[in-house]
Amino acid sequence: MDAGLPSARGRVTIIFCEWCKCEVHYHVKKKTTIFTFNEREIEVEVKYALCDTCGKEIDVEEFEDEAIDTIERIYRRKWCN
């Protein structure tokens, strides 16, 4: 498999797809979702990846980490003054 196409940050957009059972290229989308954190609902826009081969959503740890950081930041700003 080739090295892939660089993402906006210059990284290759290849990851293992649990549905295809192989390494695939993916593209990034955004969606708004509501998380419950410490009994508070927090609306956050998060990134997610879709497999270019099968079209299903795949996990990208970096996106999950960004979402958690954003949720914690919003929570602290709104309820920890």
C-alpha cells in the first residue's frame, strides 16, 4: 500500500478499519453531538473519520482525545468559576 495522502496537518490519512480488516484511507467529517459529563449535558462539535473503502465510521484516537479535551474545557468554563 502506498504512503497515503497527507492530511491538513501533514500526516498520512491511513488507519486500520475494523470493518474492512485492513489499512485504509479515510476522510474527516464534523458533527455536533451531546455528551453527559458530571451530570451536565455539553454540546460539542467533534471530528470523526469515515473509511474511504466501506464508508463506515472508524475510530481515530486523536479525534477522541480532542473531543475529551473540548468537553473538559467547556465544563470548566461554564461550571467551575
